[in-house]
Amino acid sequence: MEPQKKDPIRRDERLYPLSHDHHGGLVFALRLKKGVTKNADVNEIGDYIRYFWDNELVRHFQDEEAYLLSLLPDDHELKKQTLQEHSQIRDTVDQILRAPGKEKIMNLSTLVNDHIRFEERVLFPYLEKNLSNKQLNDIGDSLMDSDFCDTWENQFWK
Ligand SMILES: [Fe+2]
Ligand SMILES: [Fe+2]
């Protein structure tokens, strides 16, 4: 049997800015994992986490919460899961910034990675299917392409 081709995710273009952020988020998560594996200084990894959190993740979460989740009822399972994962990530970042440690950093890497997979595979397809065209247009009008560019110089992951 021929190996099955993986279906590429066809993202509605009105959600592109968030999916674009997700690419950067996956790179971020991978760098944390590599840094720990290569025994980088946890304080140096912590500095990078603070940078990425302050300059990218806070804004990304706010966008998702303001423009996407606000369209779902509070008791919606996907909304509850998304918010719960945001707060789990927020708490983990907070703990790391107070006292960085390898286990916490690995945990953050997994949380961010899995959260992005969930949004790309479950939440976004659901929204594309269930929101009205008008709602999706409003999202498209509200989302701006992020001008954030990850230029962190200390490549502890190498
Ligand atoms: Fe999210
Ligand atoms: Fe996201």
C-alpha cells in the first residue's frame, strides 16, 4: 500500500495571523526542549522565556480571547479547554520566571506545543465550520499580522 499523504491543514485565510504566530510558537517550544537537553543554563532559558512571553505570547492569547473565544458561549467545551490551557501556560511561565528549573521548562515546552496542536487541529477547524461568514470577516478585520520578529541572540538551543 502506498503511504498515505498527510492532508495539509487548509486554514481559512482570515485566521492566518494566528496560524502564523503558531509557527513561531512551535519554534519557541522546540528551543526550550533543546536547551534543556543540551544542559543550557536555566537562567538563560528563563530570560528567553520572559522575552517571548512579554513580546509575543501575551498578545497572542489576548487576540484569541478577544476575537475568537468571545464568540463562543462560556460553557462551550472548546472555549473552556482553550482558556484553561492559557491559564496553565501563564502559571507555568510565572513559576519559571520566579525560579527557573529544567522540569518546569520541559513542561512549558510540552504545554505550548500541545496547545498549538489543539488549536490548529480542533479549535480552528471548529470555528471555520461553525462561525458565520460575517463573524469570520470580523475576525479577519480585527487580527493584525504581528510585527514581532524573534531576534533573541543567545542561542542556548544550539
Ligand atoms: Fe491559544
Ligand atoms: Fe494560539
